Amino acid sequence: MSRPSSTGPSANKPCNKQPPPQPQHAPSPAAPPAAATISAAGPGSSAVPAAAAVISGPGGGGGAGPVSPQHHELTSLFECPVCFDYVLPPILQCQAGHLVCNQCRQKLSCCPTCRGALTPSIRNLAMEKVASAVLFPCKYATTGCSLTLHHTEKPEHEDICEYRPYSCPCPGASCKWQGSLEAVMSHLMHAHKSITTLQGEDIVFLATDINLPGAVDWVMMQSCFGHHFMLVLEKQEKYEGHQQFFAIVLLIGTRKQAENFAYRLELNGNRRRLTWEATPRSIHDGVSAAIMNSDCLVFDTAIAHLFADNGNLGINVTISTCCP
């Protein structure tokens, strides 16, 4: 089937080059694909949670039920006087019995409460036993997370919590922006104006100058089905001396929203075809983990040259909705 395309404005790469299951909270008619030319650039808070619940059985477990003022009063005993996050096992105290979390303790030369010495280290085994009998709120409770967790589950959950701040989804680490999901697109439009956005579920992503040396990325946006998707093509040496291309689609949305879509990437030309189909990743997951696990379209420079035309590589991108 022939696929008409038109070349849109070029856009420089906005960023330079340089990551566990989550607890449970409670295709349209085809249109001619658009195309955009993407030029590569050079190589490349914690709040005080409001409540907690006491574990009501052997082994404990997370929950999201109502809590009493007594529970809040109990968990407040674990608040670090420096960062106001919780002091969790192993719990160390100063000689006068004051607590400070392990992260802050490493930066202090004396107790922030009494100015006494923090050495030698003294374990508070009684408070550790109490901590093991309490469910602590997620550190992102103030932004909407209602889960309460055993202290051993808390760090892992907070690493993947849907309510944690979103980072700028552009590849690389040059942009340090963080904010809410609703603010991501506004950030991209104002801070990364060079990114091209195309409308429609069937487009052509044209990456130019794929022979540039070193690590390079190409980025563009696709808008369809009332959502925005970020298309990323990266060239890097995942293994020394072996340059590879990695192509992936990210949803500007949550993991749950991403499950409602599928995408297809296709290289076509010279009577050859290379296709990858998958569920888009949420921008919360980012690109790095997908590349590390090769959970994306992967091909080396030799394959790229089979499909390239004068150093430019076109990738057909199709977004579709999944049946419930």
C-alpha cells in the first residue's frame, strides 16, 4: 500500500546525551500519514504525610483505609527533624535519644535537636519494633496517593508511584525540570520549542543525518486519540564498538493510560520490511530502561543503511487503541 507523506519543519534534538509492580489503587479510519523531518543535534519533595494505620495482622500489608488521630500521632514520632520524612529502620539515635533519618544523619556532625554527638552510633531497637507494626503513608500522599505501607515496601513503591513528580521526558539529562503530568506538555512547548508535533495516528518519522558520529537522538511528538505521544530514536553504543539504533514510543500519560494503546514502528524500502509492535511506555518509565532491556525496535547501523536514503531514515509510526 502506498503511503503518501509530506515533509514538515525540521526540529533539532532538544536534549544532549549522557533506570516492580506497583501496589493497586483502588484503530480509527486510516488517513494519509503526515511526516516530519527530525534533524539530530550534537552527540550527546518530600512532604509530611498526613496519616498512618497500624498493621492488623501477621505480616502487615498496604492499605488505603481511614486512619485515626492516634495513628497520626504515632507516626509523627518517626518524623525526621531535618527533612520531615520518616525515620525508618535501621533507626539510630543520639546519646540523648533523639532520632534523625539515615539520609540526613550522613550530612550532620551533631544532633539537630540537642546538638549532642551522633557518635558512637546507637540503635533504637524499641522504635524499630514499633516501626514494624505501623503502616506509613506514601511520601506523595499530598499529591494524591492514598496508600499506606510497611516500611520495607515504602521505598520500592515510592520509586514507581504514579503520584510522584514527572521529569522532563526528553532523552538525556540536561533538562532537570519536574512537575505534574498536566504540566508536561506546557513545559515541552515552552522549553523545547524545536520539537515537531504531527497530528494523526499514522505518520512518518524522518530522522536526518543518521551517519553523524557518536551518540545522537531524534525526537518528535505525535498527537492522536486525545493524547500526546513522544517518538524517540537514539543511536548509541550499548556495547563497546557496536553502534545500535533504538526506537520507542512514550505516552505523555500514566502507565494505566498507556495500556489502552498499541504502536507499530515500521522500516520499509528496497523490498524489505522491519516491524516492531508494542504497548507504549509511560514517560514515568522513560527511555533508558527500555533500551537496557532492548524492549523497543533495535537495529544496527548496517540495517539502518539498508533502509536509509542519502543518510535519512524514515520510520512509519502507527498508533492504535486496544480493545477493552
